Amino acid sequence: SQQLSEGDDAAVQKLLGDAPQRAASKDGQPGDPINLVLIGSADEIRRAYQDAGWSEAEKKTGKSIWETIRAVAADKGYGAAPVSQLYVYGRPEDLAFEKMLDTFMKRHHLRLWRSPVKTPGGREIWLGAATHDIGLDVRPGVVSHAIDPDLDDERVKVGADLLATGLVTAEQLVNRPDPLSEGLTATGAPWKTDGRLLVVELKP
């Protein structure tokens, strides 16, 4: 794939100059680090992830919560299980996708937030946080997914999956000011990263 155009690169740099480093839980606890930037419309993003074998996460409803409980009880995958909400720009994710492995406890998932910045050509730019669940993390009062601590592996996986669809015009890794290198999830699990973000520009 190609590199971003100068104008799009400048727009991404402008966005990252004051974009949050991490998503946050509703009560303001730091959550997953932002490690993706997507350029495209919601429909273009949905099409690309669908072609890449990812499912769009359902909104939390009585039915989807019940399906999740059932999948965990049966140790089966539930491809569209809802994800917990995380906030960027004071609002929950606009889109969420996941790719099941063989069980609910192991899945790739990511959340996307529409940013206030657009490319010079008027295309939307989205911030994303992708993590790879590798099991359950059970602590007093909390049951959540344990994540693979090496976030950069997940960034590579998302990029490779999207590239394979043929719907990508450019992919490149970018640095941001004051990158994060390590931290803890909202539930206290450690992660590490080289701090770069993968920018993926989709075909219009």
C-alpha cells in the first residue's frame, strides 16, 4: 500500500497534536490506548471490516447480554457480542468491531470514535483503540477480559486484515507527540507499545 498524501498526513498530525492518548471509562478511569487512525466514512469502514471477517459489535440490549452469558457458559464464540463502552471526546465509541477466535474469552476487538478533524478532501478521520483479549481477568469485584500486553501485535493484525480486503489505499505508522510506552488497563492489566499509531486510509 502507498503512503498517505501530504495533506492527509498533515491532517492526521494536526489531529494527534491534541487528541487524547487513551480512551476512558465512564467514570474517567484511563482505558485502552489509542493506536489506530482510520480515514473513511462509517459505511466504508463497515464494508472493510466485514470483508476482513470482523463483526460489528451489537449495542448492549437484554438480548445481546443474554447471548453473551450463553456464549460464556457454553465456552463458544459470540461474534457480535457487545463491548463495554469507552469514551473519547466525552462520548462512547461510534463503531466497534470484533473478530472471534474459538471462544468468547479470546477475541480481537476495537472501538472507533469519529474525530472533529477531516482531511483536506473532506473525508472523516477516526481514532481507534484495538486490543486482543486472551482470557478472563478475574479480580475481587471485577471480571473482565485479560488482554495481550503487546499492543503492537494487535495493530499489525488489524492492518494486515484490512490490507487483505483490497479496500485500502494507504497504510503507514505515525508517531505522535509524547507517545505512551506502557501502562495499565482500566482493570489493572499491564500493556506496552512503541507508541506509534497505524493510519489506514480506505478506498472511497
